[in-house]
Amino acid sequence: MTHTTRNQTSYPLSIVIPVYNEEAVLPVLFAALENTCAKLLKPHGPVEIVLVNDGSTDKSWELIQAYCRCHSGCVGVNFSR
């Protein structure tokens, strides 16, 4: 198992999203996450996003890593099969 690092911020709300061979739809998911997190920020505070790659054979993990590098509230976890 590998994972991306994140800062030590405490998050009142975590959203865990499983990913398996979703390379084609991840850009849509990332755009939706931006909108959703912005809406959740006011009532809940910072939101943590945990993207769990379950052994994808496409470029899902690379996209997750790139997204998490740009978003401090995101962490990626990679499992291999």
C-alpha cells in the first residue's frame, strides 16, 4: 500500500471515495468535488477527501496523485492487486 502525504490538519468531515479503473471519469469527479467541498466548507469547516485506488490498471492512481498534490485536504491511498 502506498499513499500520498498530507498536512496534519484536523478535519471535522472526511469523504472516502473508492476508485477502480476510473481514469475517464476522474476529471468529472474532481470538478464535482470542488463544488461540493465549497458548499460543505461553511457548515462543517475544512473537508478531507480520501481517494482510495483499489489496484486500478489504468492511470487512475497518477490522476489521484496529481489532484492530491494540488489540494491540501486530499489524501490518496493506493492498493495493488
